[in-house]
Amino acid sequence: MAKISFLADLEVEPCTGCKQCDIVCPSGAITMVARKAVIEDPKCIGCGRCVDRCPEDIMWMVERAEPMEKTVRPDEVPVDEVTRLLDACGLEAKMSVCVCTLTSAQEVAGAVVKGARTLEEVAEMTGIRSGCGIYCVAPALRLLKAAGADMTPPLGHRWYDVTVALWDLPPEVRERYPDAFLAEDIAAFDPDGRFTPLEETHQ
Ligand code: SF4
Ligand code: SF4
């Protein structure tokens, strides 16, 4: 579960409508209304990226009166659907997929089962991406893709439908870089060949 203690705020009048804050917002909390930025408070996960990005320096963070909790509880979604999705992605239910909030794979899968179809929606429901925004993205994208989500990011946003894992690297790459011990690492991490790329299993 993520505890969100901060909230973005801004001085509206000098806003130029450049959209930089909207583009970097990981939870879709900012929209442009009449060429001015508007923050939806319940969607803000307090990451501070908009403050860093605003070229007019008219944004800041405030402390929430009460920390906001972001999670999808197991009793909110059918457990068998969550388990199926986790299995499809090779994720363990209790493992933390976000090192900043310690959000579990089960929570992210729950958000997808509950209807999230973009990374921004997952972030808004679970609070992932509120810290570094690095390690949580790959498992969240895997879960979204496994659920059949359209992997096109919202207009102006950037994330990629490629979350390469060690075992996705083709044999020729492993052979080209023997000093990287890729084959040895795969053997150690995936001894049963559970995540062996499909094309290899058909050879
Ligand atoms: S989630 Fe981050 S980028 Fe979005 S409004 Fe809140 S502080 Fe700004
Ligand atoms: S980055 Fe600053 S100036 Fe640009 S739209 Fe957002 S609040 Fe307005």
C-alpha cells in the first residue's frame, strides 16, 4: 500500500498552458482546461515531477491534511483472475514491484483486473510511480499487456511496450557477450525454463 503525503498545487494565472506538467505526471492528475493546468487532487500521487518540470516555476508541493492511501485490496477483485494474470507474467503475489512504496504485484494485478488499462490508471489506483518511477513500470506494463490492454501511451506521454527481461534476450545476444554471463544468469534465475522465449521452445 502506498501512503501519499503530498499534493501538488499551482498559481493558475501565470500558467502558459505549455503542458509540461501534464506530460510528466505519472498518474494522469493534470488536465488542461482553457489552456490552464488543473490538478485533480485525488489523482495526485505526490511525486513532485510537475514542480521540477514547470518552466514558469509556479508549482509547489503541499502536505495533505491526512495521508492518502492507495491500494487495491484482495477482497475488491476476483482472486482467481488476479492469480491467472500474475501467473501469466511470472510474478509472485506478495513480491514488491515498487521499491519506493512496497506495492505488491498482487495490488497492481488487482488494479488491472479492476479495470485499469493504462500505466497512469494503475499509478492512480495503487500509487506506484510516485517515487523513482523506474522499477515498477516493467511489471505493470507486463500485467497490462497480459490483460490485453492497448499499449499505446496517452497522447504526449512516453512509455514503451517493451520490458525486456533477462530471458527475453535471444541466444545470439548471449553468445555475443560471453563476459556478461547471460546464459549462466538465466540458468540460475530460471532453472526450469519457465520464461524461455517462445521461439526457442518451438525449435
Ligand atoms: S502526481 Fe506528481 S506530477 Fe502529477 S500532479 Fe501530483 S505531484 Fe504533480
Ligand atoms: S508546466 Fe507550468 S506553465 Fe506549463 S502548463 Fe504546467 S503549470 Fe502551466
